[in-house]
Amino acid sequence: MTSGAHETATTAAAPAAPLPAASAGSAGLAGSARRPTLAVVGATGAVGTVMLSLLDERPDIWGEIRLIASARSAGRRLRVRGEDVEVLALAPESFDDVDIAMFDVPDEISARWAPIAAAHGAVAVDNSGAFRMDPDVPLVVPEVNADAVANRPRGIIANPNCTTLSMIVALGALHRAFGLQSLVATSYQAASGAGQAGVDTLYAQLAAVAGDRDLGRNAGDVRKAVGADGLGPFPAPLALNVVPWAGSLKDGGWSSEETKIRNESRKILGLPGLKVSATCVRVPVVTTHAVAVHAWFARPVTADAARAVLRAAPGVAVLDDPAAGEFPTPADVVGTDPTWVGRVRQSLDDPHELALFVCGDNLRKGAALNTLQIAELLVSHDQVRR
């Protein structure tokens, strides 16, 4: 991306992506007599921190914003919308009178506490993987399947995995226009997808290899430089390397991240028979995932037609001028909200096949932003209580 294009991209991305049928309703409710109470569970974590920042940026539709975390974080005061708010310990009574509870915590915490929040009358919007494939829990991306929020028998709505979210907004728009039939995706996933431990490990490894211009020339020399204790959550060095693995081992040699892309894409798009093959690769990037996508459609699709659809799609930004060196990269779009799309090409061999390169901040749209957009959607649809 050229410097001029980067300025344009940053400027264009400054406002958060609009939501279908949500903005007007949210504005109306902001002026109503009673504003809903929002709980942020996991407020002191990495995603929770981004969430608090987003609450400062998004429309002011909330009444009380209640911050909840583990007992060791209770009593801390965090700044939200210009006010210092005390963090409460996670407990059943912390959900009293809460309308919507957003969970930015590990799977096992959500699995226990999201049903408790729902039992207290709140709608639980969960960012973990605990409920994504539960048939009684909708998996929602507001730009793609907003209507799914209404069907929530358990009082819980799930947020997709960050890698799925990196591409699904763009794919949803293309599916509506051309009819998606199969998908091959290769992800290039940032260290922050492995949590703070992943970020810390990457920085430590970069420090360990910095300045040694002989490294990377002999098998095993980078691994030796970072040390056996320096691998952190990764099975191989990440500095000066790429690692073709993310997640845990599943049947057939697939990783959990790869099966998430398959299963979640099918559920979100309402295509249970969609053919999906994914390979997930960890790369030495701090934040923002990228995905190389090859997609096949029921109808022929040209690159120009695809770009026109994507430019009109909510939550998508197209940056696609390879002749000028303009296309999205993680380093250039980190900290922004849209799904960025570039390198749009029609296959040389099949007019039904489209290739594209997609980037998305895995902590914003890939986690906190989509969760908050779901909460805003509930407010706009007047569905803030179970």
C-alpha cells in the first residue's frame, strides 16, 4: 500500500462500519426514557480493553455500563465514556437488572456463566467458542445474518471466530450476489490470535534474533536462537518464520482453526453443505489476520462485478490497484474496523471462480466490534431482554 493509499484507507475506515437496520433504531432508543444496561464480562482482558475503547467511539445508546472480571481484578477502576467505573467480581448477582451481557472470556468461563446471565434475564452475547455450533444458539454477523438474533432459545448469541470474521462479511456480500458454492481459504494469522502470550512471545523472539544477519540461512538456527523455552504458545519459532498451524489437533490432521472456518462459514451463511477447505498459518504479525480466498459461485463473476458488489457492502472496504502497489496488508489496516479486500481476480481457468485477499483486525471486527454490533442490533430491534 502506498503512503497516499494508506492515508485514504485510514480516513475511510475512521467511522465504524454501519449496521443493517441498526443505526436508526439505535439513535431512536438513545433518546428514549430508559436506556439498556450493558455488562462487559472480561473487561480487563485484551478484547475487553478494545471493547471499552469501542464504547467510547460508538453511538451512546447505553444506560449503565457494568464492568465485570475475575475476583483478582475486582475493585480496579477503568475509564468508560469519560467516567471511572469500578470493576465487579464475576458472580450471579452481577447480572441483576442487566439487559445485555457481552462475554470476552475463555470458553470454560463462558460455558459456565453465559447461561447464568441468561437465567437472570439478560441476552448473553458470547465471544468464545463455547456455543458457536450449538443449534439453539445463533452465530451472528450483523452485516450477513442480522435476522438470526431473533431466534435464541437459550438466550445466548455467539460471536464467530476471528479468522472466520476476517472474511465472512465480504463472502456474505458475494454470496448474495452470485451464490457461493465452495471455498478454499489460507489464513495468515497474527500472533495476537494466540492471546497476550502470543504477542509477548513474538516480541521476545524478535528481540532474540534482531541484528543477527546470519540467522535464517541454516536449518534450525532460528529455533536455536529463540531457545526451547522461547516458543511460547507456538510449536515452532514465529520470528523469521511462518508456522502452518493454529489451534488444536482435530480428526484427519485438521486444526481446530481450520474446522472453525468450515463449520462457522456454513452456519452463518445458511449453507450446511458448503464445501470448505482451509489451511491456517501463523505469521510474525502482531495484530490483524489476512486470508487468501478462492471461491466458486453458481453464476459467472468478473473481477469488476465483484468489486462493485464489495464496494456497496456494509462493513467492507475495497483497496485494489496492484499497478500502484495498493492492496490491504495487516500493517496498514490494523486498528481499523472494515473487512479490507484487494487482489480481486477472476480465475484464468474458470469464470465461476474468484480469488481475493482479505484483511481484518482480529481484535476489533474479529472480536470486540462484532460482539458490540450484535448488542447494538438487539437494542435497535427492541430485543434487549430474553
